[in-house]
Amino acid sequence: MLVEIIENFGAKIIKIIESVGRIMIFFLTGTANIFVLPFQFAKIIDHTWFIGTKSMFVIALTGFFTGMVLGLQGYYSLLKYGSEAALGSAVAMTLIRELGPVFTAIMITARAGSAMAAEIGVMRISEQIDALKTMHISPVRFLFTPRIIASIISFPLLTALFNIFGLLGGFVSGSLMLGINKYVYMDTVISSVSVNDITGGFYKASVFAVVVTTICCYQGFYTHLFKEFGARGVSLSTTNAVVQSCIFIFISDYIITFFLV
């Protein structure tokens, strides 16, 4: 009985080590191919359109209502201490430092990351990836490299869009609805935000881009390793991609914040 428990534990540890090694090789192969000619400009533009442009509406909408909630909650919290004039500063710092990059990454994961995993997973089970290998085309370079470049371009820009609409939502909630002077609100926003706060948010967005794209593409690429094959395997890989991406977004957010503070 004890031997069986040890064997099962050892098998799980070996499986984890294999997965870590596999994803590291996948990531390093894909990033190394960024510098290999010819550049895949057409595919990069296509993926930037899908990941970035088509996510603008949901990011703007999420940012706006996040800002409105922050404005509403922040107003009544600051009102207890007679500091409601600092609402603009509170909304701006919360959005730009934390909620902007994190919420943007989660929304892109839900919309585009799941699609990446599902699309590549379907290509795996339909043997299209094997066909690429047969034609001496690197599947990792063809499927992963353009997506990671497009994500690194899109994530910071969408984060900026989220922040803008979040500040607008806070303005609508705090100034237009609750009566805080609009000039005071904007003045506290401008005076409280520094360049380091903005660049720190963009650093986080870039890291999240790498994390989300790597995990989602990896899960789709290795769909065939799941016990369930076919449509069931694709559904499992897509679910794992979204869940793991969200978990690692929060983990990497803490690590980056620890070093930036």
C-alpha cells in the first residue's frame, strides 16, 4: 500500500516536471522564432485585429462600469472621513496600478484566449498540425509566434483603453451623479498619477500578454495529451487554458507588484 502511494506521488511529480519542461521549450521555441526571417506580417496583423481591435468594445464597456463602481464605492468610503474630494485620485490609482491591467487581461483571456486554445486544439485533433510538420513548416512558429507578438502589441493598448473608460466611468459616477466638482475630480486624477504608475501598468500588461498567450496556445497545441480525445479534449484544453491563465495572471501580478512597490 505504501509503495503504491509513493509510486503514484512520484508519477504525479514526474508529470508536473514534464509539463513544465514542455511549456518552457514551447515558449522558448516560439519566442526565438520572432527573430527568424521572413517575418509573418500578415498573420501578426490578422491576430492583432482579432485580439486587439475586436476586444475594444468589451474592454471599454468593462472599464466604464468598473470605474462607475469604484466611483460609487469610493465616494461613500471617503465620505466617512470627509475626503470625498480625493475620489479622482483613488479611482485613478486603483485603475492604473492594478485593476486596469488585471481586468483587461482576464477579459482578453475570456474572449480571445479561449478562442486561441480551441482553434489550435481543433487543428491538433484534425491532424492539421501534423500536416504542417509533413510540409516542413514549424507549427510553433506558424501558430504561436504571431499570436504572442500580436498580444504584446494589444494588451498594453487595451489596458490604456480600459483606464481611460474607467476614469470616465468614475467621473460620471462621482461627479455627474454624486455631485463632486468636476474640476476637482480631474485635478486630483492628474496630480496623483505619475509616469511610473502608467509604465508599471504597461509592464504588467506585457507580462500578462506573454503568460496568457503561452498558456492558451500551449493547451491547444497539446490537446492530444488529454485522456479525452476529440471534441471533449478540446473543451478540456480550452477550460484549462482560461482557468490557468487567470490563476497565473494573479500570481504574476503579485510578483510584479512586489518588485515595483
